[in-house]
Amino acid sequence: MSKITINDIAKAANVAKSTVSKVLNDSPTIPEATKIKIRDIMKEMNYIPSSIATQLAKQSSFNIGVLIDMSRKHDFLNHFFYTIIGGIENVIGTLNYELTICNSHAQSENNFLERLVLNKKVDGLIMDNTILTASLAQQLNDLRFPFVSLGGLAGVDSVSWVDIDNIQGAGMITEHLLQQGYNNFAFIGGETHSPLFKNRYEGVKRTLQRVGKTIRGDHLKTGFANEENGYRLMQELLAQASPPDAVVCINNYTAFGVLKAIREHGLSVPDEIGIVTFDNYPLAPYTTPPLTCLDLDTFELGVTAGTMLTQRIADPHTPVEIRSIEPSLIIRESTRRQ
């Protein structure tokens, strides 16, 4: 298939080649309706002018963009977001870059590309894998625009990404519970479409399968990861004829609700039920009893993302790279039987 040219765009839009050139340069002499029409045709025909790619490579705003979805307020208010930001800033600040928080929710993908990327408001982007799509990754790669994902994108190999190894961490949690003599496992919290849930649950499941065990279907309890659901879902488990003796919670808030339900039933932690959670903060050290947890270094996650991105800005030919940050297990009274 031949490469799409500016002449092809002009013909499809039934305008002069000079009009397309003026749209590319965002000339104020072209009506907005004409600009929108021509830009839509460019997108449909997958046209990326080489002049734009060259311009992007030469200009610099000395700004790094962190793309977030402000409609997901629980993510934005989560303190882990700020430790990631702190890690990024720790790297880019020494290189005289400023950090810009960009809201993906308020813009369509096309408007976002024009506003931030084509207008060179930022020199590179960091975003998590719940925002990055295969289409967006392709467009950024076509523009040779530097970006890094927090977490991998399923089915897409052309993306550089970094993540904490949640599968490995979930395995560490599960092995510890097995060593303490727990046999009947449950998993509470998380939305099934979330990559975070998929990786954490997968790590538990794989580790149990290696020793010939599994999580029963009625012991997998999913839902928004908060205290209320942790309490409700644990109540459902405790009402079963054969409740679990070990519960893996997707985060601290879920675990807090789980502990509340267990206390109401008069059960002993860890003697009758062991509780573990992902994340050390904000609650794990301070509950009664303190929670065994997987410690996730989200500051280092930000440092690594910032380092990878600035390397890609400095050298656009940097190959695709994947990095993994190893978590650590903190053992506390909620599981310590032996």
C-alpha cells in the first residue's frame, strides 16, 4: 500500500493542497469547520506528515506530562499516586523538566493528541495501562513521540513499560500462607477488568496450582476495593458452610473491612483465619492485629518511569524496554502462626 500524501488528503477533502498545509500549521485564516473536516480525514487515512515528526524531534517544551483520568477520583486521591509523582519528579527535576498533570477524561483521543503532542505542550508522556490504548500507542509511535506506560498493554509489543511485579508478589504472599499451614484460600476485592486485579489474582492462583490447590469459585469475591465491600464480602464468606482459613485482600481498605467482619464473628486472627494484603500503607502497620503485606515501592516505580522516559527523549532510537520492580514481603501478626 502506497504512503498517503498531502495530495491524497487534499483530494479526499476536495480542497487545495495549500489549504491542507495551512491546517497542518493551524493557520487562523482557515475556518474551524474546515480544520475539523481535514483533520478527521487525516485520521481516517492514517496520515502522519513527516514534517510534524521532524518538528517534534527538534522542539522542546521542557515539560513531562503525566496523563490521568480525573473521572476516577479514587485513583487521583490515592496516596500512591503522589509517591509515583514524587519518584518521577526526583528524576526529571534534576534535568530541568517541569511536571504537567494532564486530564485524559476531558479530551477525546484526537483532541488530546493535538493539544499536548502536536502542539508540543509536553516532550514526553507517562500514563498507566488503564488509559493507554492500542490505537493511542500506535499514533504516538507513528509520531516518534516518547512515552512510557505504567504496566504493560495486552497484545501490544511496541510499548515501553514498567510495573511492580504483582504476579511474583502474589506468589510470595501465597507461599507464606502455605508455610504457616493455611489450606482453604479466598481472594477479596478488585474489579475483574482491572489489570491490577488480574495480575494479583493470577499470582495467587498459579502458586496454589503448583501445590495442587485452588481457590473455590465461591471463595473469589470481587468488587470495588473499599472497606464497605471488604466487610460485606467477608460476611458472605463467613456465612458459608466451609469458610476460608486464609484471605488475600487486594488492598488495605478491603482488608480493614475484612477484619471488622471477622471480629464481629468472634474469630481469632491469625489462629483461625490468616489475613494478608497488598500495599503496606496507609493502614497495614496500624490495624489490630497488624497486617502481613506486600510492600510495593511506588516511589521507585516513578523513578524508573521518569528515567526511562527521559532516556527516550534524549535518544528517540532507544529500543522498546520493559522493567519490573520486585516487591518485598512484610510478615506481621495477622498470619504469624509459627
